[in-house]
Amino acid sequence: MSISKANNHSKDLIEKAVAGHDLTRDDIVQLLSLVGKDAEILLAAADTVRKQYVGDEVYLRGIIEFSNYCERNCLYCGLRTGNSKLRHYRMTEDDIIATAKQVKKMQVPTVVLQSGEDSFFTTAIICRIIQRIRKETGLIITLSIGERSYEDYQAFKKAGADRYLLKHETASAELFQQMRPGCKLESRVQCLQWLKELGFEVGTGNMVGLPKQTRETLADDLLFMKDMDADMLGIGPYIAHPETPLAASPNGDVELTLKVLAIARLITRNANIPATTALGTLDPEGRLKALQAGANVVMPDFTPLKYKNLYDIYPGRTDVGSPADIIAKLKNDLASIGRTILFGDGYRPGKTINSQTNI
């Protein structure tokens, strides 16, 4: 849909974003407020910028959720330590390696090792897993295991990890502390800065629809992502979990999430942005809609079936079936919107890669 069909004020704002000019907080709030035809034009504009900067190929990352233990008590997450109904599991090192080999077998170039914040997996254990995956599969390794010390991150990089995903969740320090009791946003930001200093490709991101969140705080999220110059942005809707204090809160809005994602594409240009599983949970077409609103990454879940349903961060997750089934369906879905899978390394386009791990 052409930008020229938007109303005059919306047209000027969208054109400003497409041209790559800096957006103010108020500009972003106004873009987030677009509805109807103007909102559709915003998403289409982001898709155009996506095509220009990262192309039509979709990068893959294969997720292994290797532990659902978590020592945090976040109000929104089903893995919170206060959820006494959660059936816990930890995958063995051999199980993790065997699953990584499944990722390799399906030609997915990157494995994402994800867990709750579980200190059972010490620095030494994580480093050993990284080294084995590198030696036995050659996969690119992304970690998503929460806040750790500078020394831990340094050890992970030296062992061979390439990327680290640590969503900031919300750029409001007050809301962050409310949603994550005992945690501070400044500590999260410090971890992200350490990761960048150490040469990781760094991912951050937010949830859309948290209680007490406003369009203004979402604008702050987007400006934070831009200022951080993050390589990957995980943006998904908040989904209420029945065993959390926020069980009665409404889920995040899919359309608002798509607008946040679209603006993220417009202001960061070449960042890698996943079409998240959470969007697919709230809307059967959610991931495809995201891929048509600026997203360029999909993260199929390779966690063994006996564990997959136990990684219960929110209800209703939809990646089911064997890895081969998941990839086959993904290929068909992508073909329906004129997109293809890229079985390459999937680094941020135009980024200079620091491949030295022995730092």
C-alpha cells in the first residue's frame, strides 16, 4: 500500500521514518497510534525497508530450551520460582549435544541455547557445552541464559559463543523493577554493554502489552534499541500465564506489537528481527504478519518433545512436530509470501564480525 494514500500528517511521519531520519519520542508515539489504513501503510513501509536492507531471505536459529529452572520471580513468566505447579527439567549435556546435532542435520546454521536463570549450569558447564557444540557440529552459538558476570560472558566468548540474547523487556526502570522483583534495569543494561564490549552479536527486545505500559514507554523501548545499536531485536506480545500474579491481565495486542516491530525496522534498518513464537500463539497468522512488517528471522524450536511443553513461559505455544515437519511447514509458509530460507550464517547484514574467540 502506497504511502501517498495515508493522511497528510501520517504520510509525513512515515516518509520521515522510511528516509532514515531520526524520530523523536513524540514521533514514535504518533506512529504507534496509527489505525486502519494508516497503520497498514506503516507496516508496508517497514516491509519495504526490510527488503532494501536485509533482503527476502529469512534467517533461521534453532532453539534448544535446555532448562526450565529459574531463580527469578518475574510476575509475567510461567518459569518463575514461585510457580509451584511447574514440572521442572534439566537436559543433560549429552542430550543438548544430540539436539544440537539435529539442528545441524536440518541445515540450520545457528543454535540458541536458552534457559531460565539456572545457576546449576555453572560457567564451566556452559563453556564445556559450547566447546562440544563447536567441535562436534560447527554451529554458530547464541546464548540466552540471563544476567551473568563480566567474567562469565568473557569465558563464554572464549569458549566459542558468538551471540547473546538478553531482552531488556521494558525501558521503564520503574516498570522493570515491578515486573522483575529484586532486579534493576541498570544491571540489565550493564550486561548488554559488557556483551557488546566483548564482541558478541547482541540481541535485546521488549514485551508489548505489559500492565501499566504506555505508548510512551514503548517509544522509550524503541529509542533504547536504536541507541544500543543491537544486532537482534526480539519483540513479542505479553501473554498472561495462569500461574502468575498477572494471570488476570489482558494479553498484548497483536496489531500494536506489529507496529512496534515495524518501527524497530524503520529506525534500525539492518537489525535482525525475529517473527516471534508469541505472535503465532495469539494469531495463527502472526508470524507471517510479522515477516510482512519488517521481520527477517524465524526461530524454530528443536527442544525434544518430552521437554517442550514444560518450557512453560506462557500458555499455548505452537511449534509442534518433528524438526523436519517444522522446517517443511516453514518453507511452505514462507513461499506463500514470496520469501525463502537462508541457510547461511545469518549475521547482521553489513556488520563487521569479530570472529576471535580467544579474547
